[in-house]
Amino acid sequence: MKKLFAGIAAVALAASLSAGVSAADWSAATFADNDPSTVNILSYDEDSITFEEVNDSAITKVAINLADVLEDPADLDRIYEGSWKLTYHGLSSLSGTEIGWLGGGAYCATGNSNSHSLAPNDYDENGAPIWEDEQTVEDSFKWLLPSSKPASIEDATFVFMDWSGQPLKSNGITITLSDFVLKDADGNVIPQKSLSAAAEEAPAEEVVEEVAEEAAPVEEAAPAAEEAAPAPVAATTSTATGNASAAAVAAVMAAAAVAAAATRKK
């Protein structure tokens, strides 16, 4: 009976872990040169970070070290290329202005990314730009030579920037960096840390055995299972994933408690 429940719990737990295996822990993101005067970090979750300029025409600089990204820091030697997306929000405020370009790039520890560029999709009869409110672009890099790789994980800092020098702040424009993916030379995705990594360390079998041996009567099991799922903190991707995972494990616990009680009655 214990082995059956342990197997079910392991499957449920494995399913809950797989959702965040390639997501960077953006809670470790900070400011380039430890200088917060160019950017405000507004929010983050496992998949993205959103930021804005502090002052108009400043160069936004968000930094993250690969030691805070890679699940195994030793994988630094495997990295060959990487990519990410940048989504600009609030661009419609630039319609009718003279601003016809936004963009920037990233310093990728030893060199620069390919850079990213945005332009309006249309112009009015006077030649003024008509911007869509939201636009997403991609950027990427490659470490083509072994000498391109950072000497150590401590030196592997990435700095993501918009250097267009435009008044993003006063126009209410924010930027979301997402889908940060690192790959080896064969195209394999290199695993990254998850915000919920600490909660994922508990061995599944030990948890299930405790439930099977010490479960309360059936009518008392339901409240205990409900308490196992934490209340949502915010409507982010990471929170939603965490709640779903907790609910899955709670369901397995409840089933184990019911079966244990039934066995005792026999």
C-alpha cells in the first residue's frame, strides 16, 4: 500500500516540477553596476521580469548572474547560445510623436547580443508613427569560441538594456524580459533554477509514508489537505504553478488518508 501511494505521489510531484525546470529565478535579478538610478524593477516571477526607466532617456540596465540562473553552475561550460524575448507595454502613447525607434541589447558576460529593435507598424497621413500598444521582439547571443566563455561563474553576468534614449518613463512604457533559454552546442536546453526549488527538495516517499501511517479519520482528513495548499500571493505564473502543484500533492495526501482509514476498519 505504501509503495502504491509513494508511486502516485512521485508521479504527481514530478509533474509539478517539470513546469518550472527551464524557468530562470528572476528574483535574483538586480541592477548593473549595483546602480538602481536607471531602472525600477516592478515585478518578477519564474518566467519573466518587468522593469521601467527611473528617469526619461536613461539607459535601462537589468543584470543577472548565471550562478543565480543555472540549476547546476558547472553547466556554464556547456553553454553555447541563448535567447530571450522583450515585450514593450504602453507604446500607443508614442503615436503621433516623432519617436520612430526603440531598442537595445545585452552584454552577455564576454560580448554583446545580436541586439533588438522596434519600429511602428504604420504611419499617419502626416508621417507620424502609429504604434501598437504592445510589441514583442527577440534577442540572442552565441559563444562561438571556447575563449568566449567566462572564466568563472562569478564572471558570468548578463546585462539587459534599452539604450534608445527615449522618454519611456513619462510615456508609461514598461519592458518585460521573458523566455530566457540557454542551450548547448547540440541544441539541448540547459536546466535553470526555479523559484520553488526549496519546496521541491522533500523526498516524496517519506511524505507519503507519514500520511499513510498517521492519517486522521476520514472526516478529519479533508481540512488537513486543504491546509497543505498555500494561499495565492499574486496572480503570477510562478504562483499559479505553485498552487497547482500543492493542490496535486494535497489530493494525493487526501487519497492516502482515506485508504489508510479504510484499511484500519477492515
